[in-house]
Amino acid sequence: MCTLLIGRDVTGAGEIVVGANRDEDPARPSEPPNVLVASPRIVGGRDRVSGGTWLALRAGPALTMLLNRPPVPGKPPGERSRGLLVMDVAAAADPRAAARAEAATGRYGPCTLVFASPDACWWLAISGTTGDRATREGEIAPGWHAITHAELDDLSEPRTRWLSGQLGALRVTAAEPALEALAALLAHHGDATSPAVCIHSGRMPTVSASLVFLARERTIYRHADGRPCTTPFVDVSTLLAPNVAGGA
């Protein structure tokens, strides 16, 4: 993904609201959400090149998400797919410990992992370099947040700065209006005073989008298998049900 909007406790204590656009090379094949792992049950889209994912929703519920960061000049790509890292962290009994251990191997290109559940919300950044700053991490506080290819809530990044302002003006107290507001932001094309969030040009345009609501007793997962400005979001929450076939 290249744009992630996340609200922690904004609709109620222990509730998470997420909106995300995936920007990718349209020639890189992928599959829409399905059951990725049967036990523990994990659902999400699949990258057909590496077999990994950019968003893994685990029944329980918990959400692990990936944002790529700019490559390090002169360094080759990571030895292992970052999408497989998402799968590993999502399936782990201790996701944060798994993320730390895998990041320490140095096998991955620059990226940011974001983990969200009713009980925990954190980020971990991998720089793709060696040394003391190769891996950084932090908590995600209650409230609205935005992240693209840089830092969480980085106001020096134009898209993050504009989105942070829009999120700060939201006054929503329930799941449905919150998801509707995020869908509108994900579809924004930009104008003279704001950058595009739904990207139509360049090597990495927006190819799909997701909306997720997590609470201890309720999960909503909606997917747009195309640009969110023209493609409707389809509810795929039933994939979390144990009687739905699929997985590995």
C-alpha cells in the first residue's frame, strides 16, 4: 500500500477504523481477498509474484499492513518479499516479537509494517540499511493518523499533511460514517491545493483499496478491486467465517 489512514478509538474504545489505497505496477498480477491461511484464519489479497500480501486480516481480530518505503540508492532489493513478512507477522502468536526478529535478519527492503487490533496498535520501520537505525518502531496513539511512503503523521510529506488535516476535521462516532468518510478521502484526485490520493498516472497508480473496521465483537472488511473513485467497495467480511473454503 502507499496510503494508509487509521483511526484508533475514534468511534469507541478498542475500535480501529482503516482506509488504504494500494499503489502498484498494474502489470504485477495479484488476486482479490481470499483465505490466505486456514489456521490461524487470515484473509487478504495475494501478490501472485511472491505469494505475499499487503494487508492481512486475522480472525480475532488483528490487522497487519505493509507500506513500501523508497529504495536505498545503490543497494539491491531485499532477499525476501516484504509481502511474506506481512504473512509471517499476521500468523505469529506474538506479532511484535515476530516483526522484530524478522527485521533483524536484514532480508527485507525498506518498508513500514503497521499492526492494529483492539488491544495493540504499533508500527515498525525497516530502513534497508545496517546499523543502529536499521529498524525503528513506535506506538500508535488514540486518534486519527496517516502514513504514506515516509513516517507516520509526517507533515513534510504532502499527501500525509493534507490527509492529516482532513482527518482532524472529521466528527464521526460510529463505524459506518467513519468508513464512508475514509472512502471519500481514498477517492480524492487532488486539485490546485491538494495532492492526489487516488493516483491515475505514473508507474505506480492506485490499483485497489480497502476499508476495515475492527472491534472485539465485530469486523467489517470491504475491498474495491480497482480505483476507489470508480470501483465500488464489496463486503468480503464473510471470508473470516470458519466455514468459508480456502487457505493453505
